[in-house]
Amino acid sequence: MIENLLQQLPLDTSREHFEPLINASNMRIERIVTPPNSPLNQAWYDQTEDEWVMVLEGYGVLVFDDGRIVTLKAGDWLNIPAHSQHRVIKTDPEHTTIWLAVFYQA
């Protein structure tokens, strides 16, 4: 079955949505949908897997625990090594931000 990552977005726009697409023993793929002005998780992510993340629509700003700030706009991607503490501090306030995240064991 063919599906489209940019369609069939969640109707609830009051929060961010994490949608598993593929779950395997050594990898998982998620679509993350961040509606405009939805509250962002203020906790630091400290994941045991590496994360490859790409913004498909909108934009997102990440901060790392070392103070580094990275802005990802549509088409930009970033590889985040395991245990690199980070969090999203801003997304597009006018449009939904759609992310594609691949979590894997290096």
C-alpha cells in the first residue's frame, strides 16, 4: 500500500504527534507532526539509539546540551549520535512541521 507522509495529518492540533511507521529489531522509523503553536516537550531527549532526522515541511530549531543550536528547514537532515542530549525549542508558528526520524543502532 502506498502512503504519503505529507497527507492524513492528525486532526488534533493541540499537541505533537509521534507516529511509528516501521518497527524492526535494530531500527524504527517515525513521522513526527508538530502543529503550529503546539506545546513542545521541554525535557531533554537522551536516546540510546542514533537518530537520523529530516524536516519535510516547516522548520524546527534544536538545542543541544553543549549550547549548540541547529535550525532545520524543509529538506535539511541531521544525524544525532546516541546520548546527544537535545530538544526542540521552536517550530514553524504558521505551518505544521513534519519530521521523518530514523532511529538505529550504529
